Amino acid sequence: LDGTTNNSTAFAAAINASAGREIEIKTGKICKISTAQSFSVDLRLCGGGTILINVPTGQTAIAVSGSVRLDNIILDGNSVSNELINCTGAKLEIYGGEVKNVYRATPTDNVTGIQTIGVDFVRIKDVVFSKICCGGNGTYGDPAGAVAAVQIVASCANGRITNCTFDDINNRLATITGTLQFEDADAVRCYSTTGNQNVKVEGCYFTNIGKRAAKFLGTSASIYGFNDNDCISPYTGTLDDPDAPFGTGMYSLASCYSGHFRADKNRFNGGLVSFVFDCDTANMRSVRVTDTVNNCEYHKHVNKSLTTFLRVGTTVPSSCLLYAKGNQSKNTYYGIQSYAGINAVSDNPLLECSSIVMDAQIGGMVIFSNNYCPQSSSGDATTFGAHGVILRDGLTSSSCSGNVFVGKYDCVNIPTPSGAFQAVISSNAFKDTVRNDYTCTLAQLASITFIGNQQSIGTTYTSMQIYTAAYATGGAAAALP
């Protein structure tokens, strides 16, 4: 085990003869594997040594249909292999050690450090994942050239990724240290169409991640957690960079498209865009985001459709529930955009954004209470239409109470309410406000109740106004009672 000798045959013989017993590779020893390995027995390695994988690109280095357990083992892909371990057994456990140097220059093949398929028990703890990369093709969201340090596929009844470090999970051109692409690289990716997943990512550290720290896409009954994680984006642009295109920084901290999702006590610093959560499908059931600190310094004005702290769908998942409480979000363009059926957004001490703090799309009910909503320090309210809350047509009932809005062009905007729409606007403080804006008729105004709001306004506009004609034709403004 000198790192030079080809140990492929001896390694295979040892595993097959072990009958699942533990094999020790001592610290400082390097077991070099140059041909792909496939085992139907359990694989158990310990000892602090290194598996140096020199298997040709396009192949899985070690495929195991039994269980896998690694203790303090270093898996080194030697910048030539594009998947180190693929497990289809009952369990995968990795404690300590490293997974590093996984690379495939051609983006037609995906790159994965560790992959499980239909493994119901997954434990990955205290592992360092570094330099897991693939060549990019410049097309975001396509299946070619996708990268994942850990990929959990199909059913997983009990998956936990805890206290791990993920560094430089990216698309890179030509070599493992080549030009960054920021394309389709996720540190953790979970997806299933054949069985439910229950996966939590907790206490991990993410840095230099190309696209997302984690992506979750499963069945409607899947449960995902993303808690107490730290992420620092690799984007190093300047404030309000007008030329920063999508693909020069992280796409999101975590994205979920199905089931039930909870994110609690995460910290995200820097980045070009700042989704904490994103969903688009009818399989999404609930979203809970609490006590997250989002300090995104580089994109207050660019990519306006993307720079959102929390987005729940671009369609209408009416069965989805959104709960957001105690979050701090700074310097995004949008705060929250939601199509959820029920929205409960409260006690967020800082939702600082250049434009809309809360945009409730066509859905069910909105409760927006006790939030502090200042204008972003660089936002231009007149140019960017900086609204506090927009309550759109189709909402059945809304409550906006106890909030503090500072420096907003429209603190509350209700465009064309109709049907069973009802809203209570109460006990809000409007500071340095240009106006409140309600695009509706006087008859529709009866469905909106104003109680105990306090305004501090400029001298140009009225504190509250109503458009009696269609907004698009520039209807005349009139002061509200």
C-alpha cells in the first residue's frame, strides 16, 4: 500500500474474503485501485488510510450491492474518476475521513462522490468533501454535467448528513482547478419518483458551491430538513453589479420541489442570488423557514426575477402551506413571493430588499404580522417600485398587522380585489412612506378594513390613495377615508 503499486486484485480478494468483517487500512497507507470494483458482500473499511482511485473516467469505481461502512477512510478520486462509491444495499454509513478529487472534464457524464440508490438507512457524519467537479456546457438546469458530492436516489426512509464540510463542488473547465462555471453543481442532491424520502442535512458547512448547497425533489409525502447549516457563496463581484449574469454565483442555499420542507437556523452570506426555498410542483405540501440569517451583499438590483429570499412556486400549489418566522434577510431584490394556499409570515425582524417585501400571489390566505421591513440601503424606491406588501386578486382573506415599513413607495398595495377578498390592515407603522395604493373601486373598498395605522409621509403624495379607474389607463387617485 505505497500509492504506486496497483492493489486492485488484492483489494477485491480481501473484500470478498472478509464476509463483511472490518478491514483496516492504517493511517499513511495508500491502497491504489486502477480497475472498477463490484461487490455483493458488505464493505467495511477503517483505519485512517487512503483509497487512491485511478479507475478510468466514465466508470463507477466501487459498486456495492451490500451495505457500506467507512470509518476515517480517505477516498481520493485522483482527478480521473467520476463516481467513487455507488451503494444499492441496505445501509450506507460514513464516519469521518474525506471524499475528494472527483473530476470528469466532459460534461456528458455526471460526477458524484457518493451515491445511494434505494438505500433506506444513510448516515454521513464528520466527512470533508472537496474538489468534486465536472466540465460545464453553459446550459443551466440540463442533465449534462451535473455534479453532486452526495446523491440519494429513490426511497430513503432514514437519511442524515451531519457536521460535514463541502468545499469546491463546482463545474470547472478543462481541469479540476479550471475556470469556474457556477452551473449545475449541488453539494447534496436527493430525488425520488419511486419511494418516499426522509432526509435531513444538519450542522454542515458549505463554501465554493456552484449552484446549491442542497436540492430536494421527491414524492409528495417526502420529508426534508435543512437545519443549522452555514454557507458562504463563492461570488466575489461588486455591490449592484449590473453585468452579473445568472451563473456567476450560487443559485440557492437550498431548493425543495416536493413533500414537506423545513429550514431552521441557517446562515447564508454573500452570493449573486439568494433563494432559501423554491418550489413549482403540485407535490409540494408545506414549507417552514425559521430563524435563518440571509446576508446577500451582491445583488440588490440585478436578476430581479431571481434575487428572492423565499419563493414558493411560480404556479399555484394551492395545497402548500408556508410558515416563515424570525428570519433576517438583507439586500435581496424581493423578500417573499408565494403562491401557497396559506401564508403565515410573522416576526421577521429584518426583510430588507430593494423592491417587494411580501408578494402574495393568487392563492388562499395571508397573515403578515409583526415584521420589520426597511428599504435596502441602495434601493431606489421610485425606480424599483419598492412595495411593502402586495395582496393580489384571488386571495380569499388577508391580515396585515403590527408591521413596521420604512422607506417604501407603497407600503400596502392591493391591486383589483374581487370575489370573496377580504383584508384587514391594522396597527402598522408607515415611516417615510410615499403612499399606500389600492387599485379598486369604491364599492370594493368595503372589503378592506383599516384600523389604527400610523403614517409618516412626505409632502408630494397622499398617505393613502385609490384608483377609481383601471390602473393601466392611469386612473385618477383619490384620498381614502
